[in-house]
Amino acid sequence: MKFSIALVFVLPLIKAQVPHWGPCPEPAVQPAFNLKQFMGRWFEIARLPAQFEKGQCIETNFTLTTDSSIRVVSSEILNGELRKIEGIGVIEDMKNPAKLGISYSYVLPYSPYWILSTDYVNVAVVYSCTDVLRLFHVDFAWILGRTRTLPDATIMKATEIFVNNNIDVLRMRPSKQQGCDKTL
């Protein structure tokens, strides 16, 4: 009965995602992560399919609000219209600041938003995973850039970080960042 109830709430979340058997992987995150340096505008270069991202020109702007929390404004262009959503991000464990939690709703818990790697000025490799009863997990992965495009070699290196951490990115696709005249 509990499993059936859990599925009712989880199935809408995994519509565009591919669930994987077993619990979430535990990838290594950015050592000595500096939240302040990470702040600013990031463009989505590539991603695993996500139900909540349907448009193009996807970008996110992070603004520091305290030493351990941030304002998160994400936008996309969908059907010619600029859509924005605002959320809150927090460092969930000050001993491991690269493991953020982000929520776009006051009623939903924070979702993992782990910075696996970043040089702060060009590229960031981000991962999120939700474990469902330790039976399966649903994950999200993004390659972000400070510009709307990155060199192929940079994208390949970012992809290798996922692969080296046992994260399946075979379904990762480039994001559309052309014709982006409407911005945050």
C-alpha cells in the first residue's frame, strides 16, 4: 500500500526522466567549493531530459543572500514567451558546501544540487538525484557555462566527470541557446 501511494506522487516527477534501479550514486563534489565565486549567471549547455525544462535559452542567475543561502532565478523561452521561476538555495552541510539544496516552492523540500566540478569562470558540472525507497532513483545532470556555448573539448571533459562518477549521461543532449534575445 505504501509503495502504491509513493508511486502516485513520484510518477509525475519521472515522466521525462529515466529511472535507474538502486539508490543514487554518491559522486565526488568540488573540493573547497566557494559559493561566492559560483554566484552570477550560468547558461545551460547540456542536460539530461527534465520534465520541468521544455524551452530554450535556459539560464540561471544565482545571487548570494547570506553566507549559506542564495536566490535562484531560472528562465527559459517557451513558445516565444520568457518564463521565469524563482527559488531558494542553501548549503545543507557547511562542511561540504558544494552540496546545495534548491527549492522553487515553499511546500516542497529542497532538491539536491551538487556541484561536481567548476572553475567558476567557464564551466560547471552539476548533478541532482532523488532516491525512491532505495529501489530506484531519478537523476538530473547539467553542464553549465558562463557563455551560451562552450568548446567541444570542455563539454567532453565535463561529460567524463559524470561518467567517472557512475552517472549515466547517454541521454544527455545539447541545450538550445540560439535566438536568445529575451534574457533575465
